[in-house]
Amino acid sequence: MTTTSKAGPPETSTTVPGVRAPVPQPTTRQTRRADRRAKAEESSSRGIISPSEWLRPGVKTSTRTVQIVLLVILAIAGIGPLLWLARSAVTPTQEILQHPMGFFSNGFDWSTLNAAWNTLGIWVQFLNTIWVSGGEWIVEIIVATTAGYALSVLQPRYGKVLYSMVLTTLFIPIVVILVPLYLVILHPPLLNQSLINTWWAVWLPAGASAFNVVLVKRFFDNLPREVFEAARTDGAGPFRLFWSVVLPMSRPILGVVSIFAIINAWKDYLWPLIVLQNPAVQPLSVRLPSLQDQIQLNVYLAALAIATIVPIVIFLLFQRFFLRGAGLGGAVKG
């Protein structure tokens, strides 16, 4: 007896002879996961504890505990004073004196902020501080970028000598040059009037920051020289190379210099106290200490809280440039 089996339709292959089948490409999410996994493995292999020791439960648990404890301590030390200041700014003076280390208040006095801003009139010093910080920021950016560009990219004949002289000024204490600098501001060369009680008295000395010049110059040294040669081949001159190629590649270092410049100008006390003797042009850092004995404690703390808003906002805006290691996107893509 012969049995016949019904066979299905023959399977058709879509593979063309001599042509490889397309390999499925990983998605963007899979690529990111693979990159994060590779970075995690690389960082774990470079740490104090080896990957084999991480597999031991006791080592892993104790290390995680120490990391959490240190993180909590750093958070309390860094954010705690700001939270206390924010709490004290809207707390009555009597409660601040009774519970100085308390973080929670039984009542809030929001009128202290209005008293500090309008009655005390710190909005004038607030605007003065913005003018001082903005002017110092512009001067420091111009001097640091142009000097760093000249020393790193243009490379003049005596560039190494100039760079050595700039490095030498880093070892001179600021207190030593206060008197000569004050005399220059009092009797500036080529001018017939003093710069005391003017914005230029704090703007111009801020540009003489050797630290910013060294910082920008070291960043420019690591930029790819092939991009500069390609720009010169296309006919770009020194100014065109600086404006269209170097500056777009230098956004991270510009963010770092901006943070340093604005924060230092916002908190500077000694030099503005010397050259800005008129209360109408004094910044917050100079004016608030002189008013401490004349106003209530909660109003004074409210004024200090208002004065800390701008530095916090500036850091939040520029922190991605501060933490980024390289910024070659602008010029390489173009």
C-alpha cells in the first residue's frame, strides 16, 4: 500500500544569489545603551575596586553605603547654607534669634523681601552689580580670547617670552599690586581725569587676568590644526579665522571663563571698596556690609538672599559648558 503525502508549496527565498542579505542595524536606543554599558565597564575597570571585587556582596554593599553617606554630607554642606538663607529671608527676626539653626519656620514674613528691595533700596546696588559684572565679563572675554589666540594660533616670534611673562604674574599676590594699581586708576596715563567712582575703574583691571589667558591658551593648543590650515587655504585671514573658526570651537572654555568672570565680579569686595567710594555706584558686595548695623536681621538676610539669585542662575545656565570637555561641533561641521 503506497501512501502519498501532500507537500506544501515550495518556500521561496528572497535572497539573490551573490548578494549578501542586509544586516539589521541597531536602533539609536540600542546604540546608546551599548555606549553607556561600555563606558560603565571602562570606568569600573579604572576604579579603585576591580570588577571581580565588585561581585563580592560585602564589598559592593559597603562601598555603596560610603558613597551615599558622602553624597549626603556634600549635599548638606553645599545646599544647606542656601536653604538656611532662603528660610531666614522670610522668617521674623525673633524666631531667627531663638532658633538660629532651624530649617523650618513657624511663620513666614514675606514683607521682608519687599522691605529689602524697595524700602532699603538695594535694587540700585543690584543694577550696579549687574553693570560691574557685565563690564568685567566683556573685558575678560575680549582680553583672554585675543591673547590666547595670538599666543596659541598666530604664534608670534617672541610668543614664548610673552607667555612666560604672563605666567610670572600668577605668582604675584594681589595685595602687592593694590597701591600701584590704585595710583594708575587715580592718575591714568594719557588721560587728564581720574577714573575713581567710574565703572572703568573696575572694568579695566579685570582684563589683566593671567589665569584666564593661560586657560584659554591651553584650550586653543588642543584644537585641531588641520581645521586652521583648511581655513587658511580657503583664504581666511587672521580675523576671519578667529571669528568664524576658533570662537565657534571654543564654546566650552568661553562658558568656563564666563562663570569665573561673573562670579568673581559679583562677590568682589576689596577693589570695588577702594575705587567706588560713592554709595550711588557701589555694588551689593560693598554696600550690604555697610548697612548691616542699620537694618533688622531678617531684612539684611533677605537682601543677601536676593544677592545670591544671579550667581545661581548664571551657574545653571553655563554649567553644561563648564562640564563639557570639548566643543568642536561648530567649526568641524561647517
